[in-house]
Amino acid sequence: MSNRPPSPPTPTITTQSGVSADEHDRLRLTTQQLATRLEGTLDCQFDEEVLENLLLELDRDDYVEWVSVTRTGDYVWDLTQSPDRIADAVAEVVVDRFYSWFAGSSNAE
């Protein structure tokens, strides 16, 4: 065995679309990249500052994950688990509403 230091981690690879493809297909986007994707998908304009404030709030509640800042000062967000986390939160609220609705309708009869 040699006394060499361990190999460095695999570098982050950025695809042409700007999405990082590291750590087994993690979805990482800057606020600007996310705004561009949302605008293309939903056909509406997003104010990046407002979107970033929304993302910061979602990060506080663990719906998205802030992972780094680029050299130009842009936040990078890990959105890999976001759809599942948001879907779970919405499902929980819907179930609670149904329980309240059913409980209210049985009391009124």
C-alpha cells in the first residue's frame, strides 16, 4: 500500500440545460434556472426576487434544500425531494380537511 492521499470527490458535472448531474441524479438549480424552467412550463413571468424569497421560506420548512451559492452570488437549490415533500404536506392538509368535513357533517345530522 502506498501512502497517497485519497482521491478527490467526483466533480460536479453541469449539463447543457444547467442542471447539475451529481450525487446520483440530484436536481440542483439556481433561482434563475428555476424561474426560467417555470416560465417555460407555465408560460408566465416570475420575479426572481419573489421566487427566491418563496424558496427561502420553503427551505425553512424543509420542502427545498439550499445547498450553496455560486461565485456570482446565486443560490443553488436541491429540489430532488421537493415534489414528494410538498405532495406529502398537501395530502396531510387534504386528509385533515376531509376528517373535519366528515366530523362536521355527522354532527349536523
